[in-house]
Amino acid sequence: MWKEAIETAMETVKRNAIQHPGLFPHISNELRYEWGQNNDWIDGFYTGMMWLSYEYSGQEFFKQTASEQLHAFEHRLENHIALDHHDIGFLYSLSAVAEWKITGNVEARQLALRAADKLVSRFREGFGAIQAWGMEDDPENGGRIIIDCLMNLPLLYWAHLETGNSSYYDIAEKHAQKSLRFLIRGDGSSYHTFYFDRLQGNALRGGTHQGFQDGSTWSRGQSWGVYGFALSYRYTKNEIYLDTAKRMARFFIDHLPEDHVSYWDFDDVVEQGTPRDSSATAITACGILELLELMPEDDSDRDYLRAALLRMMESLVDNYSTRNIENAEGLIQHGSYHVRGGQAPDNYMIWGDYYYLEALVRMDKGIKGYW
Ligand code: GLY
């Protein structure tokens, strides 16, 4: 079942690259992707899919396409194009780090290290974490962290391992600790964002940007936490991250509907037409795969997590994938980007496609991705 899903997914990735040379897919509109330049937070996912497909199939086409795309990431970093945000890890882990790990291209390694430096420049001493969005003195976002940023920390952990410079590690760790303390609630649910006084560092309040309301649990934020804390555990071996990722995974799983694919926010009323976010379920599946690899063999949560993973992935393949839709551009249907903001509430999300493929190739061949 996984093999067939992967084969059809790779055909789609290849067809897209042939039909839209030099362009990157953003989110879809009426189930066709909007294709554009490398200028959004999401462009790394497409390149990451090329690398996953290359590692899975060995087809040169994917390697060549991914390597060609690296130039756009280089141009973007050198010219600071749309980079006043924390998503530098999403962008450069899946492009430059991936290329370095797979091919040993030294230029890709240098690019990834420069990207890590740019991410470091967003660390704010005032509140001891990485600022998510905007400029340092931004009145709304100047003291704001968001849960998504946990997925950007592996770029810093990787840079520490490459260079031996501990400041990368220290900043990642400080950010993970701050996120754990202020974004995660006692029942394992999460805030999307948290505000601090940007100069004094006082904690102000939790809130949301893309979720249903300030105190709700936005399902994709929850999934960023599951995978993000699992990855912080991979690099630090601090047990509290393992425990947090497991608690967050349990909350996610225990709040899934009958078909095992999450709605967009765990606190919205479920009625006819309530949007799903299939991407959140794909991300959580990857987080669970990471947990299963890192957890002790005798961990009592192992069977529970493995069973949930299989249910989620089977449902994504059977009920959400486009494997039986001719010429579809996306891999999984019914993702949502920003429901409250009216942006792509039921569409393809390129990151949903990426994590769906990452989970599949990891389950089938143990290919782990590039975090
Ligand atoms: N990181 C932005 C999002 O998940 O929509």
C-alpha cells in the first residue's frame, strides 16, 4: 500500500517539475497550485520532495531538479528576499542541508551555515527566544514567539554539529525551553503564539494567529509541537522534550475524529463543512515516526503511538490522497492554511504534501528527511 502511494506521489512531483520549470508551488486555488518565485516561507518543501524522491528512487531527474533549485535559495539569502521571519529553517534544512547531506556539495553546506546565522540574528536577548515575524521593534510582533518555530531549530542544532560553535545550540535550546514553558499547557494542548514584553521579557499572554481563538488548539500548531519537540530531543537528549512531544501527540490523537484526520482546530464546533487540516495529520505522523525511533524499546506508549500512526496514514492514503485523481497537482486534499483569515480553507498545501511523502518514505524505506 505504501509503495503504490509513493510511486503515484513521485509521478506527481515529477509531472509538476516538468510542467512548471523554475517555479515553486505555493498553496492551491481551486485545486491547482499557484506557481511562483522562491519568496514565501514554504518553498523548501518542494525541494525537499525532490530530495525524498531522489533518495527513494535514485532517479537523477529529482537530484538535478533539486540542485537547480538551490540557486534560488542562494539568491534569496544573498538578497534577503522575504526573510524577515523565523522560517529560515524550513527553507534551508530541506534545500541546502539536504543537498549537503546527500551529495556533499560544499557550497550547499556554506549556504546552510549562512542561513543559520540569519536565523540566529532573530534571537532576542530581551525575552530569550527567536522572534517569529517582522522587525525587532514591530509593535505587534516584536515580542512574539510561535510554536511553528520549533521546526526551525534543527538548522541551528545541525550548524552546531557542523562547526562546533555552541552558540547555535544554546539559542536553539533557549528557544525550545521558552516554548515549552509558555506555549504548552498542562493537558498537552498548545497556544499557537505567545507575547512577551520585548525589552523586559515579562510574559504577557498566549494567543493565536491562524487558530479558532486565542485559547484554542490549532491543529497544525499542535503538530509542529509534536515533531518539533521530538527533534529537540533528538539533538539534546533532554528527556523533557521527549515527554512533551509524547504528551502533545496524545492530545492530538485523542482528539481525532472517526476518520483519524484532524479538523483545523480542536476547539471549533464540528458540523457539516468544518474544514479539516490534512497537513496537520501528516506532520504529526512524521513526529510519531521520530518518536518511535527515539523512544526506549520498552516504552509503554510505543504500541499506542504505532497504532495511531497506522490509522492516520491509512486514512490519508485511502481518503485524502490524490492517487486516483488524474493529473492532480497536489498529493493530499483538504488541507487548510488560514481558515479564520479566509485563506485556502480547503486546498492543497505544499507542506502537507511534503510531510505525507516524508512519512511514507520513512515507513517504507527508513528515509528520514533532513531535519
Ligand atoms: N508555519 C505557518 C503555518 O503553519 O501556516
